[in-house]
Amino acid sequence: MTKGSGAERGAGLSAVSGAILAMSRHLEVRDVLKTIVASARELLDAEYAALGVPDDHGGFAQFVVDGVSEEQWKAIGPLPRQHGILAAMLQEATPQRLGDVRQDPRFEGWPGAHPDMSDFLGMPVADGDEILGALFLANKRRSAEGHSPDPEPAGGCGFTEEDEALLGMLAQHAAIALTNARLYERSRELTIAGERARLAHELHDAVSQKLFSLRLTAQAVTALVDRDPARAKGELQQVTRLAAEAADELRAAVVELRPAALDEDGLIATLRTQIQVLDRAHSAKVTFASHGLRALPAAQEEALLRVAQEALHNALRHADAQHVDVTLVRHRQGAVLRIADDGRGFDPGIVRRAGRHLGLVSMRDRASGVGGRLTVESEPGKGTAVEMEVPGG
């Protein structure tokens, strides 16, 4: 895009407008990040693009790439740390435009499977004084003759000042889209928590009243059983009715307490979202992978979710784990959920004898209640693996 071409400038602005609209269509943070990266790469005609969202421990809570295959990404290995040029963008909020990133004194190399990069354009994504992330592009595409569409500036960088301004504009709107997505996720979490608190309060009131009436009626039966057996029999029928009503209240509450996100998004999306939140909130690396899964009966999906939550809580709060890997895969007509950590582990026999079940009893009850089974493998110093299998529908 040359500075003298009004038509091309208009096309560029139209492309920016399209990218901004694409970002605004998404409410989930991960989807917004993917859209930002893909839009930036397409808009500025780069071979590679990435966006990193920093955590509080010198790494990245999320890191999204475009232009790298899934196989390449797996071969590259762990996420980068906040050092060198990435650190400059995150700490000083300064754009970076380099003719050859490998020649920069701050460059510290990359893994063997990492694609080769030269031209580099990096832009911080900021909301006021808060740095939300670092967006960068590499390898401006050349024409068939081997030249950039525009004359390269001094230093040989294919990305121009105009490209930098365009990326800066995109980064400003990316900050708005990312902030909105975070607020949406937070508001949904608060809405769900508030609704569950309301239901719990209503459950407490309704069932407490029924149980109080049940207790008074039972006491009356005790007083009447010898001197007025006929009337005592009538009161016992009242006890039966009140007990049935209390059971109905409990069943209704259990149905209402089914996680709203599970109904709206399904098991995989709900688990992925919750695990992303845990990964950001804890120093341990928490990952999630799923493939081949079919839709399961609602009761089985809820049981799987509850077991995953309990096992994750144990791994992150009690086991001092550094890595927790969650997988959910299809198995025959059903599914297998596995939560494995590298924490301190425990002797299952000692835990049982001491009565410290770490939720193991409730997890086994949930599994058996939907026709599934739960196994726990653990050993002191060697981590823990919780596996739950359900038969499907």
C-alpha cells in the first residue's frame, strides 16, 4: 500500500474495519485472541503472527499463533518467556520494527523447530496503563520478483511505517475487544455464582421449613401413639407427606443447580473455559485436550464436570502440582476423563484409614451414580491420576 494511492488506502481502511467487526463478534477471550492474530496477519500480509497475554510469573497465560501448523507448534515446545524483545514491548509499551530480529542484541534465540524469521513488527496491546498483551508479525511477504510490494526502508525491514501505524490502530481496537471479552466472561461467572447462591438460599429456606414441620409432627406422633393410636396413624401419614415434599424440593433444586454454562456451551467448552481460568489463576500449568467426544446424557456430563472440578481442586490446592493435564476422549459409546498431576501424591491406603478422602468418596459416588467407574492412581512423590469412565447413552 503506497502513500500516494487513495484507492489502496481506502482498501486498507476497509480491511481494518472488517477486522474490527470480526473482533467485536466474539465474546470468548480465546476467540477474540484468535481473531486479532488472524486479522493482523492478513491485514499486513505477514507469514507469521502471534499474540501473547502475560501472566504474573514471567511467562504467558495465553499465547495464540497464526501461520504455524499444529504439528509445528507442538514441536516448538513450551511457551516463550517474557524476555528480550517481548519483554521490551510488555514492560515499556514500545512498538518494535526490525529488519532482522536475529541481529537485534536482545534476541536470545529460539527452539530448533521454530520457523526462521527475519522482518519483525511488534506492538503492545494496552488498555490505558495496563499492558494486556504483545502482538507481533514476522516475515513480510515479498512479491514474485523477491521484493516487498513497497520499497524497503533503511534497515531492510519489509514492514513500513504505514504498516506500524495500521497495526497500532488494530491494537487499540484489539484492547477494547479483549477487555470486553474479559468483562463478559467475568460477568457470566458472577451471574452463575449469584444464581447459585440464590438457589441455595431458597433451598435452605424451603427444605428447612419442611424438615421443621416433619420434626414437630414426629414429636406429636410420639406423644399420641399410646393414648390415641388412630390419631397417631393420621399424623404418621402427615409425616410421610412432608418427607415426600422435602424430597421433591431437593430434586428440583438439584436440577436447577446444574451449571448454566454446561447447558449453554456443552461439556467440552465449559471444561475448557474453567481450565483456562485456573491456568491464569495458579502458578501451575493447567492444560486441556479433547477429541472424538460425542454428546453424552446430561447426568453423565454433569458428573464428569463435577469430578474434574474436584480433582483439579485437589491438584492445585493440596498437591503442590506444577503441571496438571486434563484429557477427555471418546471411549466406545461413552467417554474417559483423566486428570493427571505431578504433585506430591499420596498413599491411598493411608488416606482411607485417616478418613481424609480428598473428595474421593464423593467422586466415586458421582461416577457410580451415572453407571460409570472411577479409578485413582497415586504414590508419594509421584503425582496423582484420577480417571473416570462413563458408558454414554
